[in-house]
Amino acid sequence: MWGNQVPQAFLLTLVLVLSCLNPAMGRQGWMYRHASEDSARDLMMMISDFQDDMSLTNESCTVGIRAKEARPHTVSITEFGAIGDGKFLNTHAFENAIFYLRTFADKGGAQLYIPPGQWLTGSISLISHLTLYLDQGATILASQDPKTFPVIDGLPSYGRGRELPGGRHSSVIHGENLVDVVITGENGTIDGQGWVWWDMLHNQTLDYTRGHLVELINSTNILISNLTFLNSPFWTLHPVYCSNLTIRNLTIRAPGDSPNTDGIVPDSCTNVCIEDCNISTGGDAISIKSGWDQYGIAYKSPSSNIWIRRVVSSAPTGSGFAIGSEMSGGVSNIKVEGVVISNAKSGIRIKTTAGRGGYITNVSISEVEMYNTEKAIVFSGFSGEHPDDHWDRHAYPLVERILIQNMVGENIVQAGELLGLQEAPFRHICLINIALDVLPGSPCWNCSEVAGSSSFVLPKPCPELQDPELSSSRR
């Protein structure tokens, strides 16, 4: 489209991208003033190779996932004595229904149908080859009696409950070691009624860590779609040690001041697709994790190959998209695109601290719209507490190869705050084609212990994000 000439600005942008994705490149004489059309093609091929290495394709969103295929057998929760008046406790009805459906596991599985009504229940444990289907007007209501949520062991990659030593309460929807599970419907609702838990946290009367709204552990081939999730006691959706996971077409809501009600939290998960969701919570809208300090380091279960696209989020006390701070098993190959973030404390946040170990690398974030946000980009090496006193003081995290491009923001208080660790500076951070409308009188950037490159970024980034070799090529 440019004929025989390739614009120098375009070539410089390609060089900046590759200096991030291939850190050695900037030291090998790749200066845009020497680039030709052939070298530009080479650079674009290298970018394509990087994207291929991430193994993030359309197929990764659907591999192994049962979408709209009907199960060969269906029962209604009413067949097991459930009453949908919002008062009768239906925990035993759910238990009996799921126990009965076990007999169909080797016959293509079965569907548990939830008709319109309000179905009060304690913790529900799912089984493999199951579809939990909530019809329009159906609501699963979580009991507000903590005794209906049994205490279970802490996760091995955390070493204890996240909030308190010891165990933790089970989630409203729980599953472990599952295969081929679908949680879906016609925009039915799962409501955690979490205020009793929030009050106990505020009043310091919790006995154990709060349970999540949905937690699936060590499971594969999972689809969660076409539902509304409300008022989670703690994190809303928490898949942990899972693979081949698709989350799509969800609405997730909790009050902006509800504590740590993060929306979607893939934790030590691989091959994940999150798309077409609308999230407004009291924590991070989406947060990728992989274990906590020495426990996560020892468990060695990373999060990788995660694709997030077309997500609209609001996070008054958190971030639109975050990684960490529990990332000790490692986080890599993350692609985020086409997201809208508004009314957030921070738009994009990467958080870690000394003692975490692990790594965050190969992260691509693009096509971002941001509105009414305190800090657009935050990288912090000083975030998060420790599970106990046995954390390794010399376990420093590796944070590198982060690309953020094609982002616009309006009504932003601060463009960015990037604070790495002196013992482990954040490296190869690339910012490209970013325009942020920062409020007058506000500090634009605050950076320390970081290094990277930038091109076509307004307001002008801090010197640490202006690669000197590339900058010299402009003269």
C-alpha cells in the first residue's frame, strides 16, 4: 500500500516492537535508518513468529469444549424435591440430583436443568460430563449461613487460605478433577449474596478464608457461558490448575466497595479463552495468578496461553486487567485485545514483590479504550503480602517482554507508574501508539528500575522507557 517506499515511522515502530519481543535485537544494529522494505518484511515475519509461539489462535478457544450439543439425558432440579421460593434450602436436592446423574457419565453425560425461580442452596459439588443449565428467570441463591459451606484444605500453591491461615470455605459452585463440564443457560443468575461474608471480613469475625462463587480445581474441557454472576463472597470465578477453559458471554456484578470480589481469576491455568464479558466488581475485573511465594514456586504450575478479548470492565477499587500479585508459578503467553476499561483505580496493572519468584513474560495488550481511570498503566514490584515468615527473601520475580499498544484514554489522572525492584528491574517494556488525556496538573509518569522502548506515546514517557539506541537513530 506504500508502493516501493516504507515510511520511516512505520519501520521505527517495528524496530521498537521487536526490541521488546527480542531483547538482543537492539544491540545488533537494527536501526531504522538502515532498514529497507525487505528488512521491514523480515521484522513483520518475526512478529508473526512470536505470535505463533504464543499458540493463541481461534481454535484455542474451543478445543475440547462441548458448546451447544445436547446431553442425552436431562433432569430438572424439581424432580428431587427442590422448591424455588428463595427460602427453602435445596442443598440436599442438588446433592441427590448430581448423585443420580453420575450414572450417565459414561453415556455422554447429563444435564441438570434449573427452571425459573429462586433456588437457595449451600455449596454444590459438580461431577464430570455434566451441564448445569439455568433457564431465563432461574437464580441459584447462595445460603447466608456459613455452615452450609464446608471448610476445605488450602490450595497447595498457596499453602493456606488466602486470607487466614488454615483451610477455607468451599465455593458456592465447586468442582475438582473434572472433565467436560458446562455451566450455562439463558442468562440465568448465580447470586452469592456475599454481604454476610463482606461484613465478617470488615468486622474481623471470619473463621476461615471466604469461599468463591465458582471454583473449579484441576479440571479440563470447561465451558462457562451465557450467565450472570452476582455478589460473590470472594473472587467470582476461580479456575485453578485447569486447562482448555472457555469463559464467554458473562455479566459479572458486585458493588464497587465489596472487598476482593474480583471477576475472573485464572490461577495456574493453561489454554484459556475469555471473551465477550461485562464485568464490574469490587476488585480486579480480570486477574491472572499462579501461586503464592514459596508454595507457588514449589508447586510449579504456571498460567500460560491465555487469550482475553472484547471485555468491558469497571473496577473502582481495582484494575481492568491485572497479573499477580500471586504469580510465583510463572505467567507467560498472554494476549489481551479489544477491551474497554472505565472507572478503575488502575487500567492495566502488573503486580509482584520480592519473595514471589516466578516470572511474567510474553504479554501482549492491544486495542484498549480507557475512561475515568486513576492510573492507566501500573507495574509494581512492591505489591502484596506473604503467606508466612518462611518466604525466600532472595526469590525475585522476572518481569520482561511486555508490549502495550494501540491504547487511548480519556480523563486519566496519571499516565503510568512503573516501579521495578532494584534487585530485579523490569526489562523490555514496549509502549506503542498510546494517547492518554491526562488531567492538567497531574504527574504524567513515575518510573524506576524499569527499561524499555516507546513510540508515538502521549504524554511523553519517562526516560527509562526511551531506549537510547533507538532514540539515537532518530537524529
